[in-house]
Amino acid sequence: MQLIPAYGRDYKSKKAVQADWDANLDFIAQPSGRYINKSGAKEAGLKTVYIRYKKQRSVTPVKV
């Protein structure tokens, strides 16, 4: 599943992406547009998500 940061957030590093994911902040699933966070991804049975950052030009895999 591919996600983008919610509420206008953006990141400059993989470390920042991971920190907010671990803090259970919301992200937007693409292309559905639904909000999801780490706990929701666990409930859905996901193992890995891909989060876009750097103005959506880079992608990093993040373990759930």
C-alpha cells in the first residue's frame, strides 16, 4: 500500500517519515484517499507500507 503524509506534512528524510509513522500520525492511502496510521495498518493485517516524501518524489518502505 502506498501512502502520502496527511494534513500538508512533508518530510526531508526517511528518519522523519519513520518517526511520524511510529508516533501513529495519519497518512493518506493512495488512490483511495482514506486516512490510515500504524495501528490501523496493523489491524488491516499489512506487513509493509510505502510512504512517499520529499514532495512525493521519493518512496521508502516502512514495516508495520
